Amino acid sequence: MVNKSDRLTSLKAEIIDVKGECTAGHRKGDSFNLSCYTSGGLCGFFYHDIFPGLSVMQFGGRYPWNKGDEMVVECPDRKNAVTLRITPGKP
């Protein structure tokens, strides 16, 4: 599922929806540069939750249920759900 690569793919993330009020202050339209090494300003709880998927994407892999090269994930806080779209950038 993961292609071996000498270079890591950069990852871009954008908040596409917020239901309720995010306790970390994230708002629709916020964007982040993510990697396996940095959360780029994303809430630590959310980053921890999506880390396994980030590592797959950063090494060039993808999950079969994802739409194309993007991954859409939701915050673990169900009361104030934040939806994030992650897409690959340049290697």
C-alpha cells in the first residue's frame, strides 16, 4: 500500500467544515502544511487521530476508500466536528 520513496510528499490540509465551535479555534478555510514530523498548527488531538493516514500519504500510498489522492477526515470531537481535506503536494 505504501510506495518506497527517497523523498517524502508534502501534504496540504484545509478545514472544509466546522459543526459547532472548535475548541482549538480552527475555522473553515484554515490551511496547514502537514507531515509526519510536524502538525503545522493543527490541533494536537486531531493530528494524533490522523497520523497513521498522514504517514501513508506522505510516503506515496493511498487508501482504496479515499477519493482520488485526497483524504477527508473528521475531528474526534463529535460535538464540535471539524472536517479536514488532505491532499498531496510536491515530493
